Amino acid sequence: MSVLRKWDKLLERFLGMINGIAAISVFMIMLLITADVLSRFLLNKPFAGTAEIVSSIIIVVCFWEIPYVAVKGAHVRTTMLYDKAGRKGRLIIDMAAAGLGILVYGFIIRASWANLLNAIQIGEAEIAGSVRITTIPGRFSIIFGSGLMILEFINQMIKYGYELMTGKSFAGEGGSVL
């Protein structure tokens, strides 16, 4: 069990670092947009490719932050049925949701893989005037972030399954994780 707890902490730390990179990317987007607006307003010369750069970075930000949101349990959920279920019922619902998440993100990876390989092969890019913005980081981020989501969902299934079978918290604190 200590190996699983170490894995859980390691995954959480790694996803926290990925989230930090995504947060820095949001800050960079803010700086770029602000500079573009000021340049447009003060000098009447907007930066070429700002919209394309921002749209590419947004994909990275979204897919790199989603796994961390899952770690923190901060995804939006409708709790009408969930709140009425007992402790075991909530664990079963959480395990079913994690299983469904594995299927959905697995499908996303499968559907995106050929697109990534094609983008690499042809050097796919968006063109804004004389600026060429590659789409490869965004396509890779979809697969990378989806893979991290699958890892987190597997981790959640282990934790919820442990609590369901033993009645003890995975964290080892004696109480329920819910």
C-alpha cells in the first residue's frame, strides 16, 4: 500500500508542476494580448499572429490543467443523486465516473494520434501574414493531457476501490475520503 501512496503523491506533484506550466502560459497569453492591444491602440500596428498563438496556447493550457483539477476534485458535478447516496454509493458513482473518463480520454487519444502524426509529417501550421505557428504542440498536448487524465482516473479508481473494500481512507488517516 505504501507504494500506491507514494505513486499517488508523485502523480499529484507532477500534475501540480504541469499545472504550474499551464498557469505560466496563461500569464504569457495575458502579456501577449496586452502588448498586442497596446501596440494596436498606441502605434496602430498589431502583432502578427497573436490570435493564432493564443489559440494554440489555449489548447495546451486546457489539456494540461484538466488532470490537476481532477486531482483536487474540483470538476463541476451535479450532486442531486450523489448527495442522496450513502458513502458506498458515492464511491461506486466515483468509480463509474472514473471508468467512463478512462474510456472517453482513451477515445480522444485514439482519435488524435493520427492527427498528431500527420501534423508532424507535413509540418502543419497556421499562417498569419508572414508568421507561421506550428500546430504540433497543441496536438501533442491533447494526447499528453488525455494520457495524464487516464493516469489520474486509474489512480482514483484504486483509491476509491481501496476505500470501498476496506472502509478506510486511502490516505491512511482513518477517515473517509468523502
